[in-house]
Amino acid sequence: MFDPIEVLSPSVSDLDDEAYSLDDFEGVDSRWCHRCGNNAILTAVQKLCAEEQLAPEKTVFVSGIGCSSRLPHYMGTYGFHALHGRALPVAEGIKIRRPDLHVFVTTGDGDCCSIGAGHWLHAIRYNMNMTVLLHDNQIYGLTKKQVSPTSPRGLVSNTSPHGAHLEPLNPLAATLGMSNISFVAHAVDWVPSVLCDIIKQAFHHRGLAFVCIMQRCPNYLPDHFEEYIKDPERMVLLTHAQGLQVEDAVAKRFKHREEHDPRDIDRARELANNRERVPLGILYRNPDVLCYEDVRAGVEHLSVSDKISALEREFDKFTVQPPS
Amino acid sequence: MNDSTAVSTLNDDQSSPVVAGQPQVRRLRDHVIEIISDSGEGAQKCGQSFASIAAKMGHGIWTVEIIPAEIEPPARSIEGASGNRIRVGSFEVANGGDEADLVVAFNEQVLLGRVRTGALKPGCIILLENKWRHHQDLAIVAAYTSTYDKLVADGYRVYEIPMEQVCLQHTSTPQRGKNMFVLGMLNRLYHQDLELAREQVAFTFRSKSADVVDRNIKLLQAGYDWVGENLDLRFEIPSAKREQAQIVVSGNTSLALGIMASGMEICAMYPITPATSASHYLSEVFENVGGLVHQAEDEIAACGFAIGASYAGKCSVTITSGPGMALKQELIGLAAMAEIPLVIVNVQRGGPSTGLPTKVEQGDLLQAIFGTHGDAPRVVLAAATIEECFYLPITARKIAEAFNLPVVLLTDANLATAQQPFARPRLRKDWFAAPVDQSAIPEGEAPYDWDHTTGLHRRFTPGQPGGMHTLTGLAHDRKSRVAYDPATNEEGLRHRSLKLAAFQKTLTVPEVCGDANGDLLVVGWGSTKGVIEEAVEQVRAEGQAVACLHLTYLQPMASGIGDIMKRYQQVMTVEMNWGDRVDDELIDSENRRYSSLAWLLRARYLVDVDCWTEVQGQPLKPRSVARVIRNKLTKE
Ligand SMILES: Cc1ncc(C[n+]2csc(CCOP(=O)(O)OP(=O)(O)O)c2C)c(N)n1
Ligand SMILES: [Mg+2]
């Protein structure tokens, strides 16, 4: 449909001698709290960019509003720090116009699952080629500790002083319940090697890769994820030849492991719905799902004179010649 | 309108010349004709065809769709009128005119609906299908005869016509064919060219079989002949000589053509009346010129999508109506803050809330200018004609890209569905935006290098090496870094505001229509232009010194408007949004809520601008506006 780039920019292969290093993906210094889980996620994406040698000018990180949504500022790429809840529609607009760009979205649990919930479900369905990272700290960080839709029942916060009233929304189960899903994974910030592997696979997936990441908020919920960190009963590591392959040293840390074929949607849904033992790994992957930009990009690039003739043909339909 | 005295003589019954031995031919300057039926009976097709033939003959036309609020109202219901109103004139007709002079009705109930909304002139000619008089259902017969008697008693000139009965000679489904019979009738009544009508019928049914075309041409001929044998009415409207080819489209089609010609390539929208039909047409053809329509999950998403597409490439557009506009406001603020070009089209309807979804109102001017939180400067312009619906999207995109800001283009439900021919545009290459700039950014350049005088800066687009930065809706410095310090925040606000001043310097003083100075200046904006100008001409013809001024640019306004207003004793806006009535008991100068433009003019120019408004969901009528002007002149 469009000719995305009419001026050639140097591609990675031209740049062998000046390959990008981690420094190239650093933006302004992070202002997140000490030990905030966002730092691990930032490092993981910077590492991905360097490993994949993504041209910084061809990479865009889009976010909403929240602590997590500050991430684009800390990158050396292009960034779009949009409005609370509205990262996904902006990212979709970027992608439709510029399929040549690598698009990442970073969003919080309030940003994605509350104010932006409608966009989230539709983004899954559009399945545009981008990587979406949900920083799920189960609390509103930026606005100072309010209950989030993903907060567990009973969680005490400034707006739930007697404990959260409802059962939490489960982002994995919700996503897996949508239609046209193509990639769903679950990661945790405290196992960075697995986080990096998942993000890498997410990046290489063609379609919308949704990665939900349990992210610690040491300031407002200091020990919130300790049970998962300490209790080996609470997590199950998913591995598969078509999914995640984990080094033995890492795998050994998990008491429960499962060979899970990421094409198995039914098992993926069971795993997602098990709140007692949360999955770590790739729950679902289907590379054959339709991408919105592919079905909308059917028109070849047109020159200005082609466009003018097409428009003249439209005018012909409505033209009344002067009386003869 | 040049010579309005001629209107009254020409349209005056007494002075109509009678041609000996022939039916009486009345020469008219203009006539308003309505064709109404139950929906699905083809009155719209008949009306559109009649208007196209008139346009081809060189007449000025303005057509308005008559649409029932429900999709399928019950047959023969008062609210169910569906059809067309066509004003045909010997001049460039710029509005729908006053009440109808002649109505063709397929049943007396839809007619009654029109009578009750005040759509008919006193003494209006009515051509009425009479099959109901002989209907087997006695209740229908009773309803028909009592309505008929009442209309006659009220002074309407009702002609009963056996439409279906005559059609039966040519078709077994007269209910579906009688619209072409009526076209033939009107063709004869208005001295139109029968050959043009045949061509029109062939064109209308071009996708149907030769049989269908043939049958409809026979029906056309039957209507034509029937009038020849049975009716002694004839009208003749002299046609203007026109050199140029014209295009005949509705305002929404014109808007869609304008969007395509503007070089914008992405239109993101969520369906909302009366904006939707523009997206329907765009969806059908935009891909032929390399663009696309994205129907988003809601208006907020549509606006975000358009902003993302603008940010990554060329300026994009989002189309909506009032309620959708309200939803987009937060993102419009982001576009203003982050300085992303964006065009927002608002086809206004009646509000607030769901209001009058299919009807016209000019209630969104203030939300267009001020509708978001904080100071978010944008440019607001309004189309006054169907032709401007084509040209203004092109202008809007240019402004949005030159100044990196949101531009709101206002049209309304009146323009959306009305049709008026305009000169076929000559497309220009420079309208189609230049390719996306992907050149490297020179070292040392910052993404917000605001010029101290104009506030302008060069926008960096992803893909440009060396331009990496994170665009943000937070307060930011020249390097686009989040900045909370007092001076930086003011620096940003100042530069974003300066851009409007820089743009305002490019505007020329708008022209006054009518007396250069005098007793009253009427100021308007948007689709009321044709009506106000016609009303002012009528009053001027009576010897009064009045004029009107119509504003395309509402934010910012051009220089010189204050000086113009000083040349008149009084200034008054005429608008289709609410303004408190001074004769209401509680209303006084301390609490009166003025109409939108009056507020703006009073605030900027310190002139005691009065306002007259009507919010009945109907286009204004020249005659009512003329009456208002006369009142205003005698009162003070
Ligand atoms: C329209 C709007 N409503 C509310 C806010 C205030 N706000 C900013 S971030 C946020 C929630 C942040 O929580 P989350 O998305 O979980 O991100 P986190 O800070 O935890 O990373 C809220 C309510 C806003 N900026 N805009
Ligand atoms: Mg959060």
C-alpha cells in the first residue's frame, strides 16, 4: 500500500564494522526505584536490541502512562510516551504506516487491563506484528499504590484499605480467550535469563506477541511476589522443542517443569487458569494467524500521477458536463 | 443572489404570463420541490435523478435528503417520510431555500408529516397519489379523504393523480416503478429535456438488464405524457449558461474526495452519524489511491491510530461527530503537546449527548477550540459549502504539517447530505504530500528546536538516523526530555501558542458581502453561509444598509475583523447553536449565555455582539433570517 521509505537508510549489514553495542540503546538514566523489577525488563530489551542489531532509528518503543511506561525514555531508540491506556492504538497506527519499523509496546497492569482494556482485546485481535510487554506489578505504581484489576483479592492499598474486594483479572486467561491470538507468554523479572529468552522469541514471532511479566514493586508491595520466588510449588516452567529451551542450571531451580507444546491451546488455557501454580514460559504460539497489516496492505505503491488518475476516475463518476 | 426583486415578481402568481391555448407557463427564478414516499419506494432515486437533470441543464441546485429517523418505519406513517427536497434555480443556489413550493407525495400520511413540520409554503401545490381513495381498507380511505379535505380547506392546491393505476399499463409492480413515472411528470412540469431524462434513467439502472431499463423509460414517458394530457401546470426556470464541467456530490462525498486529494493516506474512524457516509465512500475507493480506512474499536482508538500513523509518516485524519469528538479530546491534547500533525473532521449533529443524531446543529465550535484540558492550541476551520468540503481537507493537512499541530475541520449534517454542483477541481501534484523524510538528522539538532519568533520546529520521524528521542505528552525540553522545571514548562507553552500567531499572520482579511458600512453586520460560520447571504440580499433590496461576514477560520481568526465590525451600528451572529433568548424572564446581560461565535467575538473584540440562533435541527431558511434582520433593524 504505502512506500514506507523512499530514502534508503543504512541497514544492519552495512554496519558490520560499527555494530551497535548496548550503549547505543541507552537513553536517559532510569529513575525507577532501587530493585524495581522494571530495571530487569529494561536490561532485557536493551540486550535484545543489541543482540539483534536493531537499528535504533528503526525501532520504536511505545508506552502509555505509569512507572512502567517510562521505559521508552531510557532507550536510545525512538520512543512514544503516549497517554494512559492508549499505547496500543498509537502503536497500531505506527505499524500500519511503517511496517519496516520494529515496534515494541510497554504497558502497566492499570494501563493495559483497566483504562486500556478495550484496546488490549482489540490489539490481540488485530495481531499486528509487534511485541507487547505487560509490566504486571499488580498495583498502580505511579499514582502511589491504588488497587489494580490484577491485584489479588484482599490486597490492601490506598483505595482498598480493607483489602481488594474482587478476584483479580487474569491477563493470561483473558488473552487466551480472545480470538486471533498468536503468541502468549508469561515471564518474571527475577529470572532474567528466561525473561530474555521469552522476549527474544516474542520479537521473532510474526504477529502480536503478548508477554505478561510479573514485575516487583519494592516500594509499594515489598514482599508481594516472595511466595513465587521462595516457594517451589508456586511456579511451573514450560519448555518444549518448539518453545522455550532452558539451560539445566536454570531449569534445576524449578521443581515443576512441563513439556508444553505451544500449539496446544487447551492446555495453554488450563495452565493460565491455574492460579496456584503459575506458568513460566511460552503458553501459546501460532505463527499462521492473520496479521491486520498484511490484509490491509494489498495495494501497491502508487506514484502521484497514478493517484491523480485514480482520483480523476472518481470525479468522472460525478461529473456533469456543461449544457451544449 | 444578485437581484432579489426579480425573485418576487417572477415567483408572484399574478404576474405569470399565460400562453394562449397552452397550459399556463409560470416563469420562475427558483422553486423548491419535495418528493416523498415511504422508505423503499424510490422517492430518493427520483429526486436525485431530477436534480441531476436540472444540473445538466445548467440550473443551480441544492438537494437535501429527507430521512426518517428509523431504518424501516411502518408504511404510511407520519414520521416515515423519505425522499428529497430539491431547490432548483436560475442562479447558483447556495442553500435549500424556504418552504416547499411543490410536493409530490406517494401517500397522504408522509405528506401530513411534512405539513406538520412546516415544510410546505402556504398554498403549496401538492401532487398526491390517489389510490388510497379506493382502498379496500375503509380506515385508509377515511384517513385519506379527511386529510385531503383538510389540505384543500387549508388552501393547498392538491392534485390527485392515479400514479399506480397509470403505471400498471407498463409494469406489474407499479409500487416500485412509479418513481420513474413521477420523474417523467416533473420533467414535463418543469420543461426539462426528456432526452436527458432518458439518459439519466439508463444511467440509474446501468447495472440492471436491458428489460429493466426499457420498462423504466416507458414509465418515464408515461409520466411525461400523463402531465401533457391532464395537467395545465407548467413551470420554466431559465438556466444559467455555464462553461465548466461540474461535479455533483453530497458534502460527505466531497469531503472524502478532498481527503483523498489532500495526500492524507490513513483515515481512522468509528461509525457515527452523520459522519459515517463519508467513511463509507472512502472505504470503497481510498485504496485505489493508495490509502486506507481503519475502523477502530472506538473513537479514542481511532484518534490514537491516526496520531501513530501521523507520527510515523504523513499527516492522518480521523472523522467523527460531536460525541466522538468529545472522546478524542484527550488525544487531541497529546497531538498539541507533542506537536504531531493531525486532522480531525467533525460532521456536527445536534447535541449534547445523543441529541439529534441525524440533524443539523453548530454546537461544537467551542469544544473544537477549547475542548481539552490545559492549553492545547489547534487550528479550527469550518466548511461553508459543499465545494469547501472538498478544498478544506487539503488546506487542513497543509496547516497541520506546516505547523505540527492538530487541525479541526467542522462541517455539519446539513452539508453532509446536501448536494450542490461545483466546478470540477483541477488536481494538483503538490496536494499529495511529499514522501516521508528519512534523511539523517545533523548532529546537534534537537527534536524541539523551537524558533523563538514562530514557535516552529522540524519534526523528526522514526527512521531518520540521528533523530532518536522519546516523544512525550509530559512537559519536555528541546531535546524532548521530561522536564518539570518552571521555565521549561513555560517555554513549551509559549512556543506552542506562538505557532497559532505565526499561522494567523498568513490569513487574509475576510470579505464582507453587502454594504461596506451601515446599520447591521451579520456574522456567521459554517453551513449557514448561503442562507445568510440570501437573507441579507433580500433586506438590502428593500433599501437597508446591511452586510454579512462569514468566517472560515474560527481559531485563530484573521486580522481586520474588529475593524470591519466597527463600520456597522450593530453586529449580530446568526448561528445554529443555543443562545439565551433575551425575552425570557430571567435572562439579562449578566447571565445571558451567548451563542458560540458571539462569545468569541465579544471576548476578543470587546464589541457588544448580539446573537440570533435557531436549534430546531433544520437548516435555517432565508426568509426567517431576513425577518430577523428586519426586526433587529427596527428594534434599535
Ligand atoms: C486519563 C488518565 N487517568 C488517570 C491517570 C493517572 N494515572 C497515571 S498512571 C496510572 C496507573 C498506573 O498504574 P499501572 O498502569 O499499573 O502502571 P505502573 O505505574 O504500576 O507501572 C494512573 C491511574 C492519567 N495519567 N490519565
Ligand atoms: Mg502497575
